[in-house]
Amino acid sequence: MRLLPLSPALRGLALAGLLNAAAAVQLFAVTEPAVVLRDPTVRAALDAAKRNEPETVELQIMLNEIPAPPFGEAVRAAELKRQFERLGLKDVRIDKEGNVLGTRPGEQPTPHIVVAAHLDTVFPEGTDVRVRREGAVLHAPGIADDTRGLAEMLSVIRALDEGKVVTKGTITFVGTVGEEGLGDLRGVKAIFNETLKDQVDFFVAIDGGSPTSVLNTAVGSYRYRVTFKGPGGHSYGAFGLVNPTHALGRAVGKIADLQVPTDPKTTFNVGRIGGGTSVNSIAFESWMEIDMRSHDVASLNVIRDQIIAAIHDSVKAENARWKRGEVTVDIDLVGDRPAGSTDPESPIVKTAQASVRALGGLPTLSTGSTDSNYPIRLGVPAVTVGRGGIGRNNHSLDESFDTTDAWKGPQNVILLITSLAR
């Protein structure tokens, strides 16, 4: 048995004198997965997850063929809500931000475990998301990230019911919006800031690859939209006028030459560029979007400061080169994902690793940027676990998912959350 620190909700009760510390700690006792595995109802649930995998794959295909572009998840959310209701979850609802929630009550309200997968994909409206099968492999944009996570979550719910699993703690399943790109984790932020504020004791996201992966280190990121502005004019008649696009190009060149550490891994990327009116016009406005990442806050801040300095230097260089008109720049923060980590020695990480081992796998700790970033920032015990199967070429039009042994994903989630909820 492992004991976890108090959640914000229980800390508040203890401080108010409504719950003594000893009783509060006992609510956080978790059972070793190897012990939970002896429970016949849990074994039945694991068997159900494997048996039901063909239907889980069909759900995965059905959900994937409902487009869920950034900020356009509503239709897929409505279908997930219908699936939650079909599976008998309680208090099924869509919150103000667009997240879908449904609860599987335990014998008591705490510990309260949230299991999440994200609804959105990176692909814009109009992308062909129809699924093509080649044997065990499914091909379609978004088929792995994170449509498989949604299907896996539905598999877990069904298997728990078929196994007649009873937990002491309560489990809430969530389909979040805005995990990708400029969504900036808006869904999970709403969960913790409003919808379930101070009510979450454990957070488990289903995202990423192998079911043996336990993601406990959150890669943080800053994302900026940088807009260069100038007077604009005719490419021939106004030649010699400052050019926002040239200033942008100078900035990209300077950014490309920046040096970053490999440990801690720190990255940057100019992901999108746009602007101008025609090939024969000096642009009055050009823009770019930049992403920078690291799991180390200090390193992330260093590259941010270097990039911002490069942008300002490029504006000065463009203005000095032509001296007619003036380029100005607006640097807008459009994404802020917190970095951090859940201690590898913490009970939730140890339990997640023990679940993998109990099912015959070899656990590995990993890093990434997922919905877990935000609860980690808040100090809520959080991990992200893999989806099972093998996802390839995520975020590309050639994305695929190999369904071979994909049932291992829901099995791992079942054992982890039942160990946390004992």
C-alpha cells in the first residue's frame, strides 16, 4: 500500500477541521497493482477489454470520421456524450468550455480520479479524415492522436461494468477540448479552474504511444504570433520602402542560427508564415507563429528571450537598411504550456509503473506535452499513459495506427485506476 499527499480539496477540509489528517491520508491509500490483479472482478474487466477490442476499433474509426479541427470539436463531443450515456455513466454533461464529462460513482466521493483523452486534432476543417484499413493498420489523420485515446477510454468504461468492478473512489471520464496547438490546453485548464476545481485527487491522461510508457515529465512551451507591420506599397513604384516580409525573413534567419542545449532538450520552430497582398506589392503586414519547448523552465525562458531579441534586432536592421517608412512588430503570446514533473518516486508514478509490470511489461518513464502538464503545474498527482497499439506519423496526413495488441492499452488503464481507487 502506498500513501499519497492530500489533494487541494482534502487539504481544505483538513484545514477547516472537517477532516482529520489521519483520515484524509487513509483516503489516499492505493493498493499495489499486483494485489489488485488478484481481484476476480478486475481480472474479468481485463478479459473484457481484450475480448471487446474489435468493437473498440470500430468505435475508433467511427469517432475519427467525425472531424474535430482546432476549436471545432462540438460534433465529436456530442457523439462522445452519447457514448457516455449509452455506457451508463452518471451526470453526463458538456461544460462551458466544451469538455465532455461522465462519472462512474464509487462507494465514496474520494479519492476522485479523472481519466482524460482529448477530442481535438491538429488538422484544419476540410481535412479528409476517412479511415483506410490495411490489415491490422488503420490510416487516417488523427487516428492515433488522440482518437485512439477516446476509444480506449470507452473500452475501459465498458470493461469495468462487464467485470462488475466496484471501487471505493469515484472515477470521472473526460473528453477534453483544446489539447493541440493553439488550443493551449484550454479544456484541461477549464476542468481544474472551474468545472472540477479542487475536486481532483489523481489525473490520468490517455495519450502517447506504448502502454508501457509512463509520462511524468511535462514539456512546457511558449507559442507566439509575431506580426510585422509597415506602410506597404507597389513593388516597383515604392521600391526602397521598408518591408515587413523582409524583416520577418531576417528574424527567421537569426532564429535558425540560435544554439540550444541538448540536455535539457530545448527546441524551437517557426511553424507558420503568412501575409502580403500580391507578388507585386510590398506587404503592409506579415506574420509568423513560433513554438519553443523544454521540460526545463530556465532553458525555456532563455530561448524565449533570445528569440524575442532576434525579432527586435531584425526590425532595427530592416529600418536601418531602407530608412523610408518604419516597420513595427507585435509579439503576442498565444500559448503557454507549463513545464514540470511528477516525482519519479511519487506513489502515482510508482503505481503506474507497477501496473505495467504486473501485466508483463517493462515500464519506461517519458516526457511530452499533454493534458497532464496543467495538473502537474498545480501539484495534482498526474501521469499520462500510452494508448496501446503503435501510432506512426502523428500530426501528418500519413498518420496510422497498428491495432496489433492494442487491447494492452485499456488493460493497463484499468489496472492503474482500480489500484488508485481501492
